[in-house]
Amino acid sequence: MNGHLSRLALAIVFSMMLAVTASAETIAETALKWGLIGAWSLDCSLAPDRDRGTVLSYEIAGGGRVVHRRDFGDTSDESRVLSAEVSADGMLNLHVYFPKSRETREYGLMMQGDGTMRAMYNRNQKREYTIRDGKFTANGNPTPPQHKCGSSALLLRTLS
């Protein structure tokens, strides 16, 4: 009887490991499924700039990596998304490594009912927040919605 229970316990553990492995998604799959992949801006009709026209884009690069690009108009940068997980409440939690500042930041994005997304938190590895509970810590203002820019909006920006 003891041998049967041991084999049964081993089979259950093995089955659970297979289930966890089968349900695990890559960073790219998680980002794509959540709807993150693409370009985002406060106003997709504006050319990239440091005010309302900053364009954030999340792209799947070679080897299935996900990169986070920021276009400020006069400058741009590229960072690597190290992890992406969706919380039970639907928030996308990202860890992004910014090579210029040599820091990893954690942030949470929430998709809104109208298809926009908002940053709900943004913090460094010391857990110092610049955004907390959907508000900027510096002034208490809510984070603005980011709109997903379609190819026509990107084309208009490129032509202007």
C-alpha cells in the first residue's frame, strides 16, 4: 500500500509540474496576449516630442525578446523587458532594464474599458515610486491614458 501511495504522490507532483510548465508563457506571448505590443502615445496625431507626443512602443525583437522603445522626438532609447506577468486583477506587471541609467524599473499597466492603458505604478529596485496607485507621487495627478497608435496614426506622424 505504501508503495502505491508513493507512486501516486510522485505522479501527482509530476502532473502538477507539467501543468505549470504548459501554462507558462514567454514574455512576448504575455505582452501580445495582454495587448501591449505596438506603439502608444497620449496623442497619436502628434509628432514625437517630450510633452504630449512621446511615443512608447513595445516590440518583439529577434529571439522573441520584447523591447521597450521611447521616442521623445529629439532623442530615443531602447530597453529590454525582463519579465511580464498579468495579475489576477488584469494588471500587466513589467520589469524593464534601462541601460542608460543602469537600472531596472518595475511598473504596472492597466487596460481601460475604452482600449487605452494607464500606468498604475512605477518604481525602482529600492521600491521608490514615481507613480503609485495610478497617480504621480510628485504632484498627486492621475496618470493620463495612453492610446494605441494604429498604422494610420503612425503614418500621419511620420509625414508631418
